[in-house]
Amino acid sequence: LLLPLSQQAKKWVTVLARVIDPDYQYEISLLLHNGGKEEYAWNTEDPLWCLLALPCPVIMVNGKL
């Protein structure tokens, strides 16, 4: 689960949160939204999001995953 950081929210810039499949193996892209009135210049060193890894239980229903 990708979560936005509060330091970006203070600038009215948010990362739209999303869930990543457990078997996803490709590049992760983010969608930024600037809800403020001022232009936001992002630097590659700026932290934008936090990755939260949660357990993903497997549930079988009628013999199917």
C-alpha cells in the first residue's frame, strides 16, 4: 500500500494512494495531485510516499483461491 507523506500534504501536494498486488514485479509509478494555488517543483531527492507492507492472507472458497 502506497501512502502519501504528511510533509507533502502541508504543501497541498498528495500522492493518490494505491494498492500493489503481492506478485507485482515492475516499476511503480505515482500520480501526484497539486491542490494548492502555487506551482510545486518536485526534486528527485524529495520523499513523496511511504510503502506499507501488510500481510495478504490467501482465502479458499469452494476450493478456489
